[in-house]
Amino acid sequence: MPTTVAQSLVSGILVGALYGLAAVGLSLVFGVTKILNVAHGELLMLGGYASFWLFTLLGVDPFGGIPLSMFALVLIGLIMYQLFFSRLIKLPTEDKIRNSLLIGFGLGLILQNIALRLWTADNRGITTAYAGATFTVLGVRLPYVRVASLVIAFVFLLALQLFLRRTYIGKAIRATAQDWEAATLMGINVHGIYRLSFVLGAALAGAAGTLVAVGYSVEPVMGMHWTLKSLIVLVMGGIGSIAGTLVGGLILGVTESAAAIWISNYRHVIGLAIFILVLLIRPQGLFGAKEG
Amino acid sequence: MLELEGVYAGYKDLRVLWGISLRVGEGELVALVGPNGAGKTTTLRIISGLLKPTAGSVRFYGCSLDREPPHRIVEMGISQVPEGGRIFTGMSVEENLELGAFTARARREKEQRMKWVYQLFPRLEERKNQRAGTLSGGERQMLAIGRALMAQPRLLLLDEPSFGLAPILVEQMFEMIQEINQQDVAVLLVEQNVRAALELAQRAYVIENGRIVGEGSGDALLSFESVRSAYLG
Ligand SMILES: Nc1ncnc2c1ncn2[C@@H]1O[C@H](COP(=O)(O)OP(=O)(O)OP(=O)(O)O)[C@@H](O)[C@H]1O
Ligand SMILES: [Mg+2]
């Protein structure tokens, strides 16, 4: 039935935008610091729970509360960076990646357990008054919250793009990503830039987590899942391309939900299959430029 | 203005500099020449703070640089054009220059400064919106120097600026360096092109195996027998 197909395409796009937003933080952090933070998904989870608490305990609207959950993640990201990742920052790239994987896995487990304690293993959603509301276009049902989340994800990606392209600090971040030593010679404090990028990545995870919590749900074990999606998108989109990350997210979302129509048991395998295909055919990612 | 005294330095277990002492005066053009692997680049890395000495001291206008991180040293007035230029290839020519003026001091006078750099290198102005990665070898080197000048240095460190350039461009490059120096910017020039460097420089140092083995006016070194046989053939 064509409506089913259209419906699942649309769901794919809606979730794909969140994949893009989740991945862009990971990509930014990796591109600039060469730290691969596999606890990125757990940061996203904490963003989700932050808005869950804000809503249930204080009655803060989840969309209105996005700046608050981002701020919470800024603090968490800062602590995480200062205590753990900043120690790796002077290592050669390969050691940095390897060690950051270890630290990230450890931190991921710890955060997962903290979440279990604080919020139990239950699935939590944010049930606002408008939570279930939908509208219909050409027979396709669209939940308001997910459409709003898509728009917000786009706005964040666009804002990030403008920040990196137009502002002095943004240019310094790109310079540091390209050649940190040359950046130092420009008078740029690269350690400050590393910290800023990490914290920015955490804040973006916070925003993504809120959107996931409000459109879907959160649980303590979700982090690994989101880290994996982000990694797939990162490889598809190429590091350092925000447009690529967005398109990568959308492609992943759409293929997953298309696959779910026919081979529902294997939807998560599809993502990995794409991942491997892209690695084989275009290792620099669909949009990543070759060096030079 | 710059004084290195008994500087020892190295990488991991490898000691590269064995008690380097050298001096650059206000507005001076000083050359540092020597064979491959002698420690010229390492010396410049020490001055810029990218590498810290294990012994000895580096002073700039009497202030010790030992504890200063590299970005502070730029702010204090020392800029380096590293080996190969290391421009930001993914960004436009103009963005590269803007980044050169990143320090608070330089940012205030960015516009005038950029005008001056464009005057020195009109080629860069023609290409200002082009991605730096598309520039030719000579243009890249110009951009690297222009970018360093954007920081308003009192002392400019140049690491083999003529490397890989066609002979005619090499000549232009040396004229350019002289012109920059005449604008009251002191220059410490590392060069493979020993004859040209010694002719240009007011004073020069010869470095071998991490030690200064010769020092004098450019002319004096040019006629110095061991230098002649080693570098000028
Ligand atoms: N990052 C590094 N790690 C380890 N050893 C290094 C490093 N950089 C340089 N060296 C070693 O230090 C010594 C001096 O190197 P340096 O780059 O200072 O020489 P140079 O005089 O600039 O030579 P060239 O004319 O080839 O540029 C060399 O033996 C080199 O192998
Ligand atoms: Mg060298």
C-alpha cells in the first residue's frame, strides 16, 4: 500500500533528522580534538532525562526547556572533559583515539548505571498535553512533536554551520581541526578550543536527547544505540561536513524504516550494512572532501 | 630583543640542540644556516614555544619565554612561518589572513593590516575568495608569510621560505623578506639557500649537529673557508 510506504518514509525522515543532530556533536568533537567519545550516546540520554525531570518535577515544557538541558550537558561535558579526556589531548592521534575509546566505554557504563539508579530501567516519555496530537497530509499522519523536533534539529544544524563559518571562534575551531600546530602559531589557544568543542558537542547531545525524549522515549541503555547510529552517520557524512551529517542521518533513518516494512527484524542491520558499504566505496564519506 | 642562552632540547630520548646561544637585535635580519637535520627547525620551535628547552633560557625583550604557551608568545610579538607554510587549505585566502590576526592585539587593526599585506602580495588580493588549497606553491608561501604578518610581529621567524620555489620566485621572495624587514620587523631566517641568505642577512649563525659553529656578519661568513667549502661548493 502506497500510504504505508509514504508513512514510513516520513517516519524515517523524522527520526533521521535526530540521527543527524546526534551525530553532529560526535563529529564536531572528533573532527577537532580527535577524541572519539563513545559515551556520546549517554550524554544524549542524560539530555533526555534532564528534560524528563524538568517536565515531571518542575513542569517545564520540553521544547522551552531545551536551553536548560543543554546547559546541564555543558556542565556535565565540562566535568567529563576536565577529569578524563583533557589528559589525552597531547597524545599522538592514534593513541588519542584508542585511549578515548577505553575511557568512553567506561564512562558510558558508569553513566548508564547512574541513570538506572536515578530513573530505573523503565522507558520514560514526556507526556505533554500536546504529546499525542497529529495532523494528516495526503493520508500521512504527522505527530506535531516530531515535526517540531525536525524543524528544531534543522535550526540547530544551520546555526552550527553559521557559527563555524562566520564567527572568529568558529574559524579558529576549523583551523584547529585542520592543523592544530599552525593554529597555535596564529595565537589560538588550542587547548581552549578543544575544551570548547567538547562542551559544544555535549550541549548538542543535550538538545538531541530532549528531542528524542519528547518524540519517542528514553531509557538507561539507549546510549549505545545512539552512539552506534551517530558513528554510522559520521562515516556516511564524512567528518567536518554538517550538510553531509544531516543527509547521512536522513538516509539512515529512511533506509531503516523502509527496511522495516519488508524485513522488520533486520532494520538495525541495514544501518551497519550501509556503514560497511560506504567505508568500502567512499572512505572519506559521502560528502567528505579528500585531503588537499 | 631575542636571546637564546645555552639551550638544550630534544624529542623523547633524542637530544637535538646542545647549548644553542643566539641573539636577534631590534629590526635586525639574521640568518640561521646549516645542513639537514642540524636543528634549525627545532630552534625555531623552541622560540615559538612549541617545544620547551630542557636547559637554558629564551628571553624576549628581557622576559623569559620558558613558561609561556605558544599562543601567548604570538601575542607577545613573535610569529613563525613554519616549514612548508602550513596554510589552512580548506579555507579561503582571506580567512587564512583573518586567522593570522586572531590575537586581541592584532584583531583591532586587522583591516589596515590586511591592506598592507595585499599591497605586499597583490596576488593574494586577486585570489582572496579562493580556497587556499587551490593556490600554487609560490602563492601558498606568500599566504603563509602574509598570514604571519597579520599578527603584527616584532620578530618574524621564517623556516625555509624559498623551499620548492622556482629560481625566479626565490629571488622575489628574498626581495620581499628585505622589504618586510625594512618595515621594522626583525627577521630570523632559516635557509637552505645559503649564499642568498648570507648576502641578505646582516648577521648569520651556522649550526651543525645542534651546536652553533660559526657566527658573524653575512659577508664575513661568505668568505669563511669552511662555510665556503661546505655550502657554497
Ligand atoms: N618530531 C620529532 N620527533 C623526533 N625527532 C625529530 C622530530 N623533529 C625533528 N627530529 C629530529 O631532530 C633533528 C633535527 O631536526 P630539525 O628539523 O630541527 O632539523 P633542520 O635543521 O630543520 O633540518 P632540515 O634542513 O632538514 O629542515 C633531526 O635529526 C630530526 O630527525
Ligand atoms: Mg627544518
